[in-house]
Amino acid sequence: MSPEVTSPSGPKPVADLAKRLGYEFKDARLLELACIHKSYGNEHRSSEPVSVRDNERFEFLGDAVLDLIVSQILLEAFPDCSEGDLSKLRASLVNEKSLARIARALALGDFLLLGKGEQHTGGRDKDSILASTFEAVVAAVYSDGGFSTCNEWVRGLFAERVKLCRDQSALQDFKTRLQEVVQARFKNAPRYEVLNSSGPDHDKTFEIQLLINGDVLAGASGKSKKEAEQSAAKIALEKLEAKLEAKLDPKLEAKLDTK
């Protein structure tokens, strides 16, 4: 089952890929299978059992393993995040484009076995194919080395990406930033009021308004009070920062300062 280079545009041997991955396989056939796209399987391996025809079953397994490991990483990295926020963070890390970027960094496209059609249409650089191949490679590592080994390997790949998420999350804490600006400028704190909530308990929408010194500066809605407050804080922060950069409208400044 070992893929061979048959042309200048053909795949490289998976032994080279194992070196790039930094993992020594006990069973190299698992990595070979992870690199067989369904288009190649349909053209050249249709008589083989489904279990070894292409990498689709590995893609299925790798998706689940990746979700579990990344979920655990995020629970550790973001102890104060809600389930909804964690889901959004996970989606940002394991979506097609994100996984395709990792696949490109590992040069997975160079090792793919593709059918003629995919070869001619640039399949080696398609996000969908690269992301699926990466999931298949995760499954190959998991199948070969077990969960502990795969967990350590995946964590290494995602360490910088999780750090970036943490940094971006801090930057997106608009409530904290607004609190600091208002406290420094007006010696006061923003106040958030719930105007309305609608919808069933499992799918509520909250409408809130944000006040500074008694004046409504922004309003927003969200699927949670926290989400609505963050959105309102972002709007208010943009308004305040724009006015502060313009040395603030004297009338607004006087109004805010005297409240």
C-alpha cells in the first residue's frame, strides 16, 4: 500500500511525512491510509474493503479525537469561559480553514494520493481536502500510539493557536476596557440594565442598555446577558474613544461629568 512517486506532481513517500510530523509510527500503513483521498480510492482501490480503501473512515475518527483534545485544552486555558464561549473558541480552532492552515504547515498536500480529476483541479491545495487529511492523520497517530500520545502531539500543534485565542479573548473583553476608560475619565462605572428578554428558556434573547452617569450610551441584544453586555460595551467604547480622540464634544463631556 506504500505510495510511490510516479511523476513530478505525484506524492512524496510518507516516510518523509512522518519526519515532518515528529512522530515515529509503529505501523506506517496507518499513515499511508490517512493520505489516500477518496478520489484515488474510487479510481484505484474500488475492490479493496471500505476499511482500507481511502481515508474517509479515519477522517470520521480524527474529527472526534480532535474535538475531544481541543475541548480539554480550552477547558484548561479558559477556566472562566461559559459553554457557549468554549464552543465558539473550539469552532475557531477546528474549522475547515484553520485545519487547512495546519495541514499546509505540515505540507500534507505533498503526500496525498489523489484521483486524476482532483490532481488536475488543484486538490493538493483545497481547504476541504487538506482539513480532512489532517483529521485522518490525527486518527492515524491515535490508532498507532493511543490517546496519550495523540493528545501530546495535538497539543504541540495547537499550543501557539490557543495562546493566540487567549490573547485575542483578552483584547475582546470590551466590558473591562470600557470600565477602565470610564473610571479614568469620569470617576464612575458603566451600568447595564436588562430591558427585555424573549424566547423559550433554552433559546432566550436579552436586550440591554448601557448607561454612563445616567445617560444611555448604547444598547444591544444577545443570547446571554454577558453576550449582550459585551456587545453594548463594544459600541459604547467605540463611541467614547472616538469622542476622546477628538478631545470629546464639550457638551457631552459636561453632561457626563456633571451626572
